[in-house]
Amino acid sequence: MSSKEQLLQRIVDLSLNIEQHQDIIRNLEIRRSDARRALNALSDPVARLPVEVASDIFRLCVPDDQEYAQPDPRMAPLLLLRICHQWRAIALARSALWATIELDMSRVEQAKHLTSWLDRAGNHSLSLCLHNFLKHENHTNMKQRWCQLRTLELQNCPIDRLFRDMLSSATSLHTLKLFPTSSYSTFADLIKTLRCVPSIVHLVLGFVVVEDSDEEPLNGFLTLPSLRHLQLGRNDQTPCTTQLLNHLTLPVLEDLYIPDYDISEVVLTAFLARSSPPLQSLHMSAELEEMQNEYLRLTPSLRDLTLECTSYNYAFSSCRKIVDFLPNLRHLTVLGCFPHEYRQLTMFLAEHPLDHPLSSLRFVFPYESSARVPAEEHLVTLRQLAEERRLFIHIGPEELNYVTSQE
């Protein structure tokens, strides 16, 4: 064999040896990576936990001050995908992590998250907060997911036929929150929307603006047999609260929040008489000096009453009338007022039956005013009565209680 052929053969042999050693090196690197992962697993407390426990811990990593998860890579759950392969696998397998989200669908960088987010949620019930939802061109692809919705909050979403068609598919919907921001909806549209969710339990309508319409007036009442919590946002432009209560019958209502100033006692009384609900909590605005309190006779089960004053002055004689009408009242709060006649309050509490369940009495000033601080003699009496009757008394702005303050 010539020297040339020998050299060629030597090159071939060396190349084969190099490939063999490269395979050995690759195998060694794999084994080293496996050993490192095993070492990390021994050092990582999460890795030593059962997967179910680790996934529950991950669920607690979602900020608890947010009702919905955010598509922010610096926050859970997206942040959990970037730590290591094991954490990523656990996070992706935990469908509850992906069952809530808040997105602005008019922003492309946020809208693109919706499909992948919901795929990770699997068959878990969903809680979504969507802004500008029906402006997104792919919104119809969501319809198959609406049957999984438990909570739906929509901001700046027109209440139209398309929305109602989709809402009719949300057969498991528990909570609906609508916050339109412009006058694109008629009151008839709103009633038609509520007809699409006959099994709704919690309804929030914030800043609903309705237009005048040439449509025929609505006849009859809409009964929502499962609605337990109703919250209506303040609206100074149209009598939305009055319109709604004139058309609704809510036989199992427990909590009613109606801070509109336009509500009349006649309308509220008729609504309560028609519905006969087991009302537990009521938050409303009222001109206390003019209250006739007739509607309170229809709410004997009421335990919590919050009244927003429409005038600064408040006489404690009204407080006596309210408590007399409500045998089960535990908490009475009056917001935005400056009470006067503190002697009346001390007399009322001294004469108040010991067996009445009232345990909290709060008069919250709109702002701090030294001129409205009770005299020391009244404060001493109030403190004694509070201790004797095991009654919490708050008088003053939200952040300062003159009764408990020793200054």
C-alpha cells in the first residue's frame, strides 16, 4: 500500500475515533445534566413536594389583590413558566392557574394571549374580564368556551344582538358584570340581555347609560329566580335604578346595592312587596329626614343596612325609627353625614332593648371636622354604653373614631 493510501486510511480511522469520542462526550454531558437536575431536585423544596401540593402553592403565587390574572411575564402564572422545566410542567398542568384573566382585546399584544390561556384552562370553569371584547375580530371563536363561564365582566362592550346570542350559550354563568361607558344601549336592550341569563346569581351593572327609545314600553315583570346579589352603579344621567326595579321581580334576593339618588321609596316599596325577598343586606342613598321607612316593614330579615346621606345633617331620631322597624338588624352604617343632637343618641342607646341583636352602629363623616366632635360628656357616656351593651360605635371620618380615640 502506497504512503498516500496509508495516510487516507489513517484519516478515516481518526475520524471514526473522533466521532466515537464525541458520542461519549455527548453521553457524558447528558449524564451530567441528569445529575445536576437530580441535585437541584434535592436542593429545591418545591421539587420534593407532591405535584398536587406544588400546584396549590403555585395557585397562591397569583397576586391576591387582583380578581383576575394578568398576562404579565413578570407575574404568576406566566412567570412560573420561566423558572425551570419542572415548574413549567407543573404550572401548565394546573388548569386553575389559567381559569381567570383580564385582557384588553383592542390591544394586539394582549388579545393574542386569549386562545393559549383558555387552552391551558382546559375544562375548568372560567372567570374573564374583557375590555372591548366585541371589537376583536376573532370573538366568535370564543363562543364554544362560553358554556364554561362562571364569571364574566365586560368593559366597553355594546349590548347588542351578537352579544346576547353569545351570552345565551353561557349556561353555567354565575356572575355577570357590565360596565358600558357610552350611551349605545336602550333600556329594552338591557332587559333582553337579562332574559338571556335567567339563572344568574350575582349581577353588577355599573354606570349603565340608556338612551330614550321609540320602542314599545315593556309590559310585565322579568323574574330572575336565582339572583341573590344585585349591585347598580351610580348614574346621574338617567333613572336606571327606578326603571330596573319597576320591571324586576327577585324572590331570593339577599344583597341589594343601589346608591342612585333617583330611587323613590314608592318604587322600592313596590319592588319589595312584589318580590318578598329574604333580604339580608341593603346599601342605598336616602334623604333621612324625609324617609317614611315603609319599605323597611317589608324587610324584617335585614341584618346590614348602609345609608348614604344626601344631606350633611342627620338627626338621631331617624336612627331610632330605623332600628324599631328591623328586629334582626345587626349593623347600621350612615355615610356622608354630620350627626347632631348627640344627647338623643345616648338616650336612644340607653333605652334600646338589651335583647335586640344590634352590634355595630357607625356614623361616618364625609371629612374630619373638629366642630362636629361630640362633647366629652357624650363621649364618656357612649363609651360606657358601648361596653355595657357590647356595641361597637363609630362616630367620625372613616380613618378616625372619636368614640374609641383617647385624644
